[in-house]
Amino acid sequence: MLDVKPHLTHAEDNMEASILFLDESLAHIRAGKANPRILDGVKVDYYGQHVPISSVATITTPDAKTITIQPWEKALISVIEKAILNSDVGITPMNNGETIRLGIPPLTEDRRKQLAKQSKAECEDAKISIRNARRDAIENFKKMVKEGLPEDVGKDAEASVQKIHDKFIKRIEDMYAAKEKEIMTV
């Protein structure tokens, strides 16, 4: 007997992975507030290895407009500074010999609109990924019907994957609305 459950589970897992990737992508888009996750993509050369800053330093946010980086080794201060300057974070680091401070500048209206557009593009990519997972599952169900799966079971499976798809699309839209609100709030 052919079973549709593994295909439904696989499609849902792919959709969940898309949501997790989107969440990570949106976290890197700064919204005018200090968020240590904007530094996740910045890599530092540490004894020949490229590692995230969080692997060689403590990153904190003492207030809404500042990120503080406390390297575990003083020799890393200049390396971390250089890595931040060379990244696309867009913030100039300041150091006092022991810690690095990143002052989060207020966003201009144009920059806010640009970041909102970038967030929307990330969400659209996630929606495409979810639609692809749905399409793949439906194609599998159609193949299974040709291989002997009852047609009504195939149609029920398609309806189930559509419900899962709709649930994930709604989550993406909610995530976008929250991120847009965060970006546009002055």
C-alpha cells in the first residue's frame, strides 16, 4: 500500500526550513534597534579560521542604540574592528582598548523604505520555496495515483498539503508585517 504521510511530512519539513531561513534572514536586517544578530554574518580571522564574532567575543546590547563587543583576547580588537568595517553592516566601530562599541544610527525614511523592500523580497523568496515544496508533494501524489494509490486519497493528500501551504504562507505574511512595523517605527 502506498502511503502519503512521508511525502506530507517531507513537504512540511521543507516549509519549516524555509521559515527558519526567513527568520534568520530577517534578523540580519537592522531596524534601527541594537540587535546582536546583525553581526551573525560577520566572520573574523582567528588563528587561520574564519569564525563568527560570537565565537571569539561576548556581544551585548546595553541599550537600544548600542552593541558592545568584548573580545576574549585583546589582540582581537583590531581584527574584529576590521571585519566589521569590511562587512555590509554599515556601522563604524569605536574601541576604547578593551571593548568595541557600535552605535546604531537612526534610520532615514529612505533607508527604512529600502529595508522594508529588502524584507519583502526575503519573504517572497520564502513563499516561492514553500510553493515549490507544495508543488513537489503534489507531483509525488500524482505519481502515486498512477502507481495505484486511490484517486480520492491522492486528492485528500493534495488538499492536506494545500492546508499546510496556506498555514506557512500566513506565517510568512505575519513575519513580514511584524518586521515592517519594526522597521517603520521611529
